[in-house]
Amino acid sequence: MMSISADRQALGERVDQLGQAWLDGTTDRLGELFTSDARLISSQHGEYQGAQAIIAALAEDTAEAPFQGAMTNRYLAVEPGSDQAAASVYLFGLTQRMGRAAFIFGAALVMRFERVEGRWLFSEVRLQINWTNGDNRLVPHWSKPPGTNGWQMGDEAPVLVSELHSPWAIMPKAAVPESLDEALHELYARYSFGVDQNDMGLLISAYDDDISGGFAPVGNLSGRDTVIGVLKSFRHLATLWQHFAEVVRIEDEGDGQHVKLIVARIIPERPMDEQGNRIYGAHYQLRARRQPDGQWKFCWTDYRPGWFSEHQIPAFDVGNATA
């Protein structure tokens, strides 16, 4: 039996292989990574069973040209002693014409795995296209691509419902990542999946009771009751969110309980500058607290718009609410 950390590494490689192959149009390389009865359940492709059917469905997306894009917000859920696992990831992809984005989309994926003869294989992939912008004729085989406002009246029911399908829902006893870096990536993934998928129960699990800070554009808030109440109400006005982001700076405060971190917001329409450097459109100043069970929760946050590059990460400024 592999260790939890080794399992997480192997699962992470599988997630990266699937996402990158879909973007690149090299899904034919994935044939041996699915169980014999694996399923794809996609809001735009439909439902398929078996490796070859899944590969053919995804390959059609890049028949003309590969997507440019990236994967973010990855979470890997492994329960000790189990041969089942799950993962979630965000992915955005775009096609270009004459140097400009002609079609762009944002997706959320949840994958289930089975360990077969010591290897982790995909047993189910749920793929929800959350939003699109541009010329939908570039994906004519998609059933009904959502626009920039996401799901609308008359659309089919989503294939990904966080309360039923997220890794946190289907693997509730998953081990807390051993490394601080991975644990904090999981915490941000939990927060973003909860708020983006309108799963208030999951969002609550990301905040400690005394959460406070700046919650632009609604203002400075204090206390979990207030924060969740305002965000839940505001979420009715913001019909679509997808917070593509990555943790770019961590500082352990040395007391064994608290860390500071900066999470950088990725804007899919402009993830890089002209020189190929990663750039970000905003960032979070965050403080997190370790719980008695080893889990981490946010206890302070401030969201700050403003562009910067990977070589100009902002300094820590935790405690100064600016909303």
C-alpha cells in the first residue's frame, strides 16, 4: 500500500495528464488511464462510457487546433486505506484568431479514481462548462454552451452539484495533506469551490468562527455569521463566479497555529504578459489557523484588485482591511 503522500503525487500526475491532454488535443495518450467501465458526464459533450468513447468525445474539441489554457485550484482527496480517491480542478481554455481570443471557456472538473493492480485509474469524470465567451461556432458539437452569465432558465441541469459530487462530499474522511503548502492549497480550493459552486456548507468549512477582513465589493465584515450571511445574499446577485488562482507566498508565523498567505487571482483572458511571464489581476491577503483536527481555516482575509507579475509578488499586509 502506498503512503498518502505518494498516492497524492500519483493522483496529481493523473489529473495533470488528463487536463493537459484535453487542452493539447493529445487525448489518445490516455487510453490506459481509465477503468473498463469509466464514465464521462459532461454538460456539453453528454455521457460516454469506456476509454475510447471518452477519448473520442474530448478529442473533438481540438480537432482544428489545440486550446491554450491552464489548470488551477487542484484538490486531491485520499482516505487512508481506501482504493477510492477523488480530485477537483479548474481549467480554462481559449482559441485565438489573428492574435486575439476568439473563444474562451471556464470549466470545473471532478474526477473519481479506483486503484487497480496498484495503479490509480479514472472511473468517472464530471465536466461542467461554467461559462463561455466568444464565437461558439468554434465548438459546434457542444450542446448549448453557456454565455458569460452561466446557467440560464431553460438550460439543462448542471452535471456537477458540489453538495453531491465534490471531493469534499464524496470523500469526507480524506486525510489532511501532510505538507503545509499542500494543506493551504487545499484550503483555498475548498473556499473557491464552495463560493463558486454556491455550496454554503463547504464555504462555512473554510472559515473560522472569528473570520474578519475586507470582502470587496460588499465591505469590511466580522464574524462567520455575518460573513456567510452577506456572501450568501450577494451570491444571488453574482450569478457566476470562478476564482482561478494559486497560492504564491506563505509565511509560517512560528506559533504552530497561524500562517499568512497570498493567493494570486488569474484572469483567463490575460494569464501572461508579452514576455511570457505569469501575471495576476488581483490578490488575497490571508491568515489561516490550524484546527485541533489538523485542518486549516481562514481567520482573516482582504481582497485587493490590481495587476502584478510573478516577479512582483506583493508584500504581506495582513490585518489591514481595505474593502
